[in-house]
Amino acid sequence: MRFHNRSYELSELERVRELCGKSTHFTIISGRRRVGKTELVKKFCSDKEHFYFFIGRKNPSLLLEELSSIAKTKITPFPTITKFDEWLEFLLNNVKKGTIIFFDEFQNFKYVDRSIFSDFQKIFDKYRTKLQVHIIVAGSHITLMNKIFSDNKEPLFGRATEKYVLKPLPFKEVSEMLSEIKITDIEEQIKWYTVFGGIPKYYVIAEEQGLEGKDIFSALKILLFRDFAPLKEEAKSVLSEEFGSEHPSYFSILEAVALGNSEMTTIANKSGINIKSISKYLGLLVKDFGYLDYETPVTEDKPWKSKKGRYFLSDNFFRFWFRYIYRNRSDYEIGNYEILTAKIKQDFDSLVGKEFEKISKEFLIGLSRQNKLQLNFSKIGKWWHKDIEIDLVALNADTNDIFFFECKWKKLKEAAAMKILDDLKVKSKSVGWHQDDRRDYFGLIAKKIENKDKLKANGYLVFDLTDFKL
């Protein structure tokens, strides 16, 4: 499968490369496993002088021997060196100007020899202004990478000249990847994205497993629901390593959120964690791990002070795993895959419906950026107050235009669509944003909408899956 997107990230790396003409730059790239950090840097380096060093957890002397053997392919002679600081110093002094030196899974130096971080600091400080090279380090252990470079007690604190967190791909880019493996029906693509999200490696694995043109449940059978499935231990291994000894508490919280509990009190009750302790865990899951999103109603002027916040799982694959596999782990561990699949099929449309809201949000942002249909806004998100909720509300603070949307993972007859729009008008009256001097617009996004053009002619912003290829 060819490399997809990441044009912004590649342009940023190119920008930094130009800066390396004056001094050495130290770029940090973090992000969850399988998100594409290594492939991004390899793509960037493909037409440039570079060294690629993978940092495995092994004996220090064996690792240094391995790194030296790689360096010898381009630097000869390369002497036998037994100390890391001397190795790095020799490397830097014998590479060409503009060379990229890439250390993959950089955080693993902790398990090799923690003093290497001090060695890195010493050599980087010594040569930062004397040489013109680009050092890039990447790591999948998000919290450990944060600690190495953001903890003021760590030797590499403040040494990074650039820090990037690589995010999962948006649906539009994943749609292109799925089309490449002959999954072209957009409804099926949304189902795949609901499970596997924007993690490129999962789609590469799907191609490797011969899943071209297959539906999502055929994919689940091969990738998750068999004894030797390639993703069988994926979520458990990734998250257990991230959370360490506290993983049972974190798992309980993530399961509670995956099942639809979004407020702090209900999460605490469902997970069995004391309400006095839950805020610490939730804060870490949002800020450090990045596995939860904290959202407030879109009209909140100071969201950081709002008491209306809710928590949502940001990673599609982990949400699927906690919602269906972790909570049914007895069936999963003994191989009752058919029973588990039957349970998922009963509930799956509900999960897809929630993801459809996020995909619809991405779709509307795309229209706004393209200045299409006079749908211009600077802010978009969910809105709720007490028992009233609106799927998406978009705001234009310059014109006081406000756009209300409901998102339905259904095929709607004209009458049903009008009922949803009429109900939306009633709910919109509860939204207090510029209520005296605003212009209201109402819209609906669904799988399929009967007489869509008629509704558009009446001033409604209505879209279905046929519009998502715009």
C-alpha cells in the first residue's frame, strides 16, 4: 500500500531541514503505536542522506555494536567504540552537512542505560551551533516521551527544537486507503473506520491478510476473532505497557467511557473508583496519554472553567475493544467468537452512529474551508444542556450565524427528515448564543434522505452519503 497524506507533517519537516543550514535541530515525534511515525520519517528521508537507528531493549554493548554496524555502511572506517557519548560524537563529526539522523523508539534507551540521555544532552549542547544536521527521535510510549523531554528534572528537558504529536488520519484519508484495497462503498468504509480509526497500519495489515473488498465483519473474523489473529493482543499489550502497574484502574475507566458514561460522577460509579481519585486519572488520560477527549458545549466561552464537560474515548480501536471485547473477555479468551460477534451485530449500528457524528463534523469543516454553500464557521462541536442535546452546532462569531445539525445513521423518508428538522428548531431555542441578533440555519446529515433536493429548496442544509465524495 502506498504512503498516504501527511502532507502537512512532511512540509513541517522540510521547513526544519532548511533551518538546519544554520544549526543542528532536534525534532521529537511522538504518537501511539501504529500511527505511522516511522513511515512518515522514512518517507521524508527517502531522497535525503540519512541514518536510521532502531533502539531495541538489549544489552548496552550489543546495542552499540548494532548501531556501529549501521553507521559503518556509510562511514568508513568507523572505529570500535564502547561508550555512547563517544559514539554519538564521532558520528556527528563524520556525517555530511544536512544529514538526518533518526532514532526510532528513542524512549527504549531508558531500558538500555538511562545515562544515555545525559550523554545525548552533553553532545547536543556541545555541537548544536557547530554542526548542521537534523536529529529526529520518535517514540510510541507517549508518557515516557513526555517525561524525557518535558520533565525539568530530566537531562533532555528543553533540548527539543520541535515537538510533534502525530495524530490518526481523518476519515477522508482512510477512505482513500480503503479504496486502494477495493473497499469503495462509503457505508462500508464508515464501518471500517468506526473500528480501526485513523491508524494506517491496521489497513496495511488488512491488505496483507487478503481482505480486499471484504465487509467489516469478515475483517473482524480475520484480524481479531480467531486464535492467531494479528490484532488479538493489540489493545491489551499497548495499553498495559503505557499504564504499567496501574493498568487495572485505567482499564476500568476506559471501559466505563466506552460504554457511554461521559460525566465524571457516572464514570467513577461505573468504574468503581473513588470520586476523589477519578479526576487524577481522567486528567492523565486526557493530557498525558491522549486516549480521552474532554469536551464542553460548543457555546461555552471559557471551556476550561466549565462544569459541563464530558469525556469521550478518542481512539476508535480502543473504544471498540473496551466496548465489546474487554467487557466480554471470558467469551473472547475461550474462543466463543460467534457468540461475541452476535452481540456486536446487535449493537454495532449504535457505535457507528456515534462515529458518524464525528465524520459528519469533519465533512462540514471541509465544506467551510472550501467556502461552499455559504457554510462558514469558526467553531463546531456538540451542544447539550440538561436533557437537551444537539449533535453539531457551528458558530460564526463574525456574522452571528449559527448552524444546527442532527446526524442520523439511518435512511430517512421525507416525513421523518422533516420531523427531525422540526424538532431541531424547537431544541435550538434553548441555545442562548446571541439569541437576539443571530441567523439560524438548520441541517440534517444521514445515510440517505428522500427528496433531499426538495428540502434544500426550502432552505435546509441536508446531506447524505452521496455528498461525502465532494
